[in-house]
Amino acid sequence: MGVKPPEYKTRRGFCHADGLIALNWRLVQVPLSVIDYVIVHELTHRSYPHHCREFWAAVRSLLPQK
């Protein structure tokens, strides 16, 4: 098809201000626990757009083992 995915060299995912969440296609190559973390991290940005203390507390509440 001649189509290539965008090349995100350092990002595993991100959440846009409008709420759109984009995930790096290379996540298919990592363990499921990493995929879970990235998804929870980005979904948490829907409530907390910045990496503030409350953001990290929310992530820890969903993934206490991290």
C-alpha cells in the first residue's frame, strides 16, 4: 500500500488535548504488562493532563505493582 506508520522514537503513546489517545505501533513487541501500563498512563491523562502528584497517585491506584 505504500503507507508507513509514524515513527515515534521515544514515545510509547500520548494523549492529545482533545482526548485522542495514540499508541506507538511498536507496543505489539513488548510484554503485556508494559502495554497495560502505557494504556493506563494515557487514559489517566484524560483526567490529569500533566504529570502532577495526583496523576501518579491515580496511576498507582490502578497499577499498584508499578
